[in-house]
Amino acid sequence: MPGSASTTHRPEGLIQRLRSAAADGGEAKLKVLRDLKNQIIGNRTKKLSYIKLGAVPFVVSILSSSSFSSDSILVQCAATIGSFACGVDSGVKAVLDAGAFVHLVNLLSHSNEKVVDAGARALKMIYQSKVAPKYDFFQEKNMEFLTSLLDKNNENLTALGASIITHSCETNDEQKILGDAGTLKRLINLLEGTTSQRDASLEAFATIIKQNPQVISEFVGPENGRTWGTLIELTKDKYPRTRLLACTCLILIKNAAPSYLQSVGIRTKLILILLELIDDSGQVGDEALFTLSSFIADEESLQKSAFEANTIDRLCDHMQKESLQPKRLEGMLMILANLCSNLECSRSVLLESPKTISIITDALSHATVDVRVAACMCLKNISRSVKYLSAGHFMTEAVIIPLIQLLDDTSTSVQVAALRTISNLVIDFTMHKSLFVQNGGVKQLVELSKSMDSRVRLNAVWALRNLMFLVDSRCKEGIFLELRALSLTSLVSDPSACVQEHALGLICNLVNGSLDSIDYVFTEDALLLNAVGRQLRNASKPEVLIQGMYVLCNVASGKEFQKEAVMHQILPDSSNGDTQSIMVTMLQSEVAQLRTAAVWTIVNLTIPTGAGALARVVKLRNAGIVSQLKNMANDPCLDVKLRVRTALGQSMIFGDFST
Amino acid sequence: MPVRMVESPTPSTSSGANPGQTCLQPCSLLSVGQTFSGTQNVSSPQKEEAWRVNVRIQGCDLNHGYLCGTMEALNVPMADTPVVTFWEGEIVDTKNYTFFTNKWKATSEVDIDHWTKFPSFSPLLSQVEVDGGKSLDLSNYQYIFMRWKEQYFVNVGSDCGLTIAGFYYVCFSCVDGSINGYYYDPNSSPFQKLELKTTNEGRSGFSFSSYELQ
């Protein structure tokens, strides 16, 4: 028969004992503190329950009133407070609210080393939480205190010093002041200490060098042989966390100062170490995933090394065998995304594993925002392959439908990530774009192209532009009816130049293809054509002008009246006080692509078979465009030079009016 | 006032530390979305025959000397429908690729035999014989040389009775967008000629389209 639990060990009972402990003798205090500590150690639920019952202020009051009591009580108080603060933000908050901080700091100067240790450990727990107060490195006395901690011959005090740095150092100025105060050198010395000293120092070291090439060049780098050698050595340490942190430091050095870590051997070794650490099922494994992902993110050669180290197979193995925690799944998807950002071989390997592809597409509907974003990124990068886009690998219901659903996601980051993926997938060359249209994709894109968020607007327009590329006439009509000329006109003059660029690219694709397509820019009194002309007169960004000029070029490849409409757009409008044709400005641009687009437009306008060709040539000549072309006969860009030759040849068929 | 144009018919031989390491300049007629049509002569000693062919450029990455697209053969005798294949191209830019194929069963002799079929190749021959053209600067040359290798059938199964084992030696003219090519497959009739011209879908001029991958 089970006996009844002792009431003194129930939370309420313990609280009662704590309440009266202040007046009790030392032994009673010690016992209740021990009982409390034993209950909450490693038990999050109990910690939260005691915090709710107000236990923390009682413990702090015992600490504050115990300056003359036994060292054991001080140790127990500090240990209990540290335990409340360990891994629970609300615990840290309760400890800080109860005013424990100053009492714990006082313990650091106690004569009994055990008391000092307990105080340092508790403060370290506090500094491991993001709710801990930020340490002000710019106050001289604070820096002195921090330096004194790092100089102590006490493992807990040095680890506390390192934790303060890891928690509070955020800006370049803070990194600099810590570097100048010799902190890095002290941390480097600590790398030869105990495991906890090493790990705490590595973390603090990483914080100080992060994205700061100046600090790195002064204190680290291969020329500082000892540090470099120690870090390399620590990548082989027997403790996984130490190996991970050493890798992190080396990668941070490489990211901030790419000239370091050039050795292919070390780079490959780091990838292999991180891959091995991924097998760790705890926090180290999770962090290793993100460290590897950031390591390879921006460098194709590193992606290649990771590919050659069978990263994809290893990750696929994990993904297929285990049910993964969201953080782990996100990390794996990010690595796969980075491996596929440039390498066709990575995309091929993944696409040959239908099981993994299905895990990735399933992750599009995952409950966690970051996983959904990572799944989108992964699919986006896999679909950068024109080879697989041409094979129609992605335009399937299994991929397209969940992506379209994500356009309604409550998170803007997910919406943007989905739009970016869709903008690749809809390039699809297999003429299956209708699948996207039939599933309501266009309606959604058009809606999002009106978003107040410029990132959403940009990526929606981008997707519409790519969807419009080589689309069949029926789909084209459907997209245009949904979009309407008026909305497109406002996108052409959007406040964001990037949106303008893609809106013009969209119109360029709209009027490409069958001859009838050109009619779209003439609907509603040539609303779109006029908007394009206006943008060409007002915009300054070359990318916008290039797209706008190609719209005119495509329209100028149409019927006579369409060519005349283009002439109207490019010739100076005296009623507006224009004296120079925008065409002359474009032809004089320093950007070869813009000159090319402009010359192509003239080529189309001067094709001699047209009834109005002669009149157009005369107008172009009078506007100074032909003489500008003659100045470009030896243009440094071969493409421009060849088109100029064609345009001049065509205009001279009608005679050289200059003679 | 007519002006004299500076002709640059012959590419220079680069000197210095990085010979022939310049990417080719983009050519708008060889950009994504551009289409070409013409014929491939598949005559054998027994029979004169030519297939109508359409080509569309789908991807272009000059930095990596990469081009890809589809090729549609229209009146293939043993097929009920036009046969579409996807091909990938190596652009001979002397940085990513030289005139020597070094694969696909093509020796340097086979390479030279095919390249010399193009008149625009003759100024390059002597240097190509030395180093495959590695030291040539082709960035301002009016012709772009490529190898196109079909990778898969797009609309029919690989059991359709046709082969894509060989590859094309291709010469593209930046001047007018015309394409000439020769198919090489040790098991097929030699020197099947591909002749394509840029198309304009009934337009009175040139039209362009584009996409941008993210």
C-alpha cells in the first residue's frame, strides 16, 4: 500500500518551510535549501512551479541576510539560485527581480573558494540567458572587473568572464574594446585549461571575432601561429562540443577574412568533422548543422568539397531514418539548399532520391515557420537547374499545390520564400504552366503583387515575369486578364526600381511570341505602352531602362502602326520641352546591354520592307539618332557594333542624307 | 557621312599570365528564348534525306561556358510526332572549354576534321593544332564555336528507335544568328550537316524575352 507523501516535500510545504527558515537556525535553513535544490535540479516543471509559488525571493532573502552565517548556507543559496536560472528564462527573470545579482557578485570576493565557485556558477547560469542584463564594456571599472575574472586561477571565475563576453559583446566597437584590452590573448591562454574553460573561452573568442576582419587580422590568423595551431588542434579534441566550437572559430575567421583558411586540406577536414558531429543527437548535432550550412553557403568550392564528402547521402540517410526535430530538419534542409545553389551534381543526386524529395515537399507544410522557409529555399535551389526545368520535373501537383498554399501563409518570410521558389518553377519549359494557372496560382500572384511589403511585391512580380516567359497564348491571355493593364501600369512606376525592372521584363515577355501579343500594350488607349515610354524618360537605373527598351524593341518588330507608336515614344516631344531623343541618351549609355537594346529597336524600326520605313529613317536622322549610330561604328561591345552595322546598313538603303 | 568600320576577322593570340582567359561577350541573338529553324541533312549513300529542325535556347551561362536548349526534329520517318530532345552545350571560350573535346569518342583528329569544315575556323587552325586553342582570345570574334550534346528525349521514350549518342560541332554567327553544325557519332553517317537560321514568328523584326532564376 503506498504511503502518503510527506507534506514538507510538497511545493506548498517547502514554501512554508522557506518562509519560516529566516527565523530558524542554520541547520534548518541548510536543510530546506538542500531539499529545494534537489527538487528543482534538472526538472523544468518543478522550477516553473516553485517560481510561480514565489520561492526565489525567499532564497534570495536568506542569501542577503546570511552575511554572517555559515559558508554552507551561502553555497546552498547560490547553488539553488543558479539552478533556478539554469536553462529557464523565467527563472533568470525571477532571480534578477528578487535582487540576487548583487549578492552573487559579492560572493565572488569571499574568502572561501567554495562560496566563490558557487557564486560564479550561478552568475554564469544567468549570463547564459538572453534575458540577463547587458554588461557595459565601455565602463572602465567593468573592464577591470572582467579582466580580473579572466586572470583568476579559478575555473569558474574565468568561465564566468567568458560567459559575460559571449552574452554581451554584440557590436564592432565592443569587439574592438575587448580586443584592445587584451581579452583575446587571455581567452587564448585559457584554451589550454580545463574542458569548461576551453569551451567557454572558445565561445567568447567566437563572439569577439565574428564578422570583424580587423580584430582577426590583429589577433588571429595563421601568422599568429600559436592561436591558429591551438584552434586546429582543438578540432580534434575528444569532446564533441569543443570540436564544434573550434570549427566555428575557424569558420568565423574564414568568413570575415577569406584569405585565411585557404588550405583545401583543412577546409575538407572541417567539413568532415562537422558531418561527424551531425550524428550527435543533442544540441551539438543541431548546431553542427547550422555551422556547416553557413560554412558552405557562399562558396562553390566548399559546396563541391561537401558534395564530395557525401554530405547529401548522409543527410538523406538521417532524413529517411529518423523523425526529426524541427531545428534539425531545418538545418538539414539549409545544407541541402546550399549544396544545390550552384552545383548541378547535387541537384541530380537529390532528384534521383524520390523519398528525399517527398520529405522536402512535405516540409513545405510543416508546423514550424523556419522549416517551411528552409524547405522553400531547398526547392528553389534544386530548381535552378534548367536541365530539370526542361524535363518538367517540378511542375507537378505534389510540388505546386503546397507552394501555392504557402502564398496565404501568416508569416511574410514564408510567403517570400514560397514566391522565390515559385518564380523558378514557373519558368518550366514543358508547356505545363497551365497547371499553375489552373490551381489558382496567378490569382494569388496578382494579389501579392499589390502587397504593401516591397519584398512580397517584388517576388510576386518576378514570378509573374518568369511565368510569362514563352507561355502559350491562352495562358498569356489568362494572366493578362487577371493582372489588368492598370495594375501593370502601376507596377511599372512602383517606388521600388527592382519591381519596375521585373514589371517591364514581364511586359517584354507579354509582347514576345505571336504577333498578336503586341496588341496587349495598345489596350485601353495604349496605357501600358505610354507607361513604358514614361519610365524610359524618367528612370535612371540601367536595369530598368534595359527592360523598358526591350519592350519597345519587341513592339517595333510588329506592324507599321506599332512601329509608329514606338517612334512616338522615342522622339522628343516638343510640347514637353524635350530637345533630345531618349534614344540618343540610351545609345550613349555606358552600359553595353542598354546600348544593345536601343540599337535593336532602331534595327526593327528601319527594316526597309515597311511602308513607313523611309519616313522613319528621316525622322531618326533629324533627331540625331543616325549620326549617333555612326559614332558607334566601332563600339567596344561586339554585339552593339554588329547591330549598329545592320541599323546603318538599313538606313542607308534610303540614301545618305548627309551628303 | 559613311564611316569605315574596323574589321576584326582574326582573333588575337593572348600573351601574359592568363592567356585566353576572357569570357565570351554576350550575343543577344544567342540568348534565352531565341529560336532557330532549318534542316539536318541525314543522307546516307543509299538515300538523300533531310529533317526539318527547330532549336530554342533555354539557358545560357557564359561564365561557365554553358548553353542549353531543345531541338525538335519534325519529319523523322520512324516517329509519329516531332521528336524533341534537350541538349547541353559547351562554348569554346578557351577558359572553360577548348576546341579539343577529349570525350564522347572524339579524338583531336576528329575534332580538327570537323572544325575545319567551318570556313570561319581556318584563321584559328594553326594555333588550335598547337594547344587546342587555349591561348586564343576569342572574346571579339564574330563566331562562337560550341559542342551540343543531346541529353535526353523530352517527348518520347528512349526506346523510340532514335539515338542521341553523338554530338554536334557547332558554329554560330554573331552577325546574323545563323548556325551551322556537324553531327558526330562514330556509328552514324559522317558529317550530317545542321543548318539553322534565326526565326521571327511572322514579325517584321527581332523580338526578345527573358527570365531570371533566383
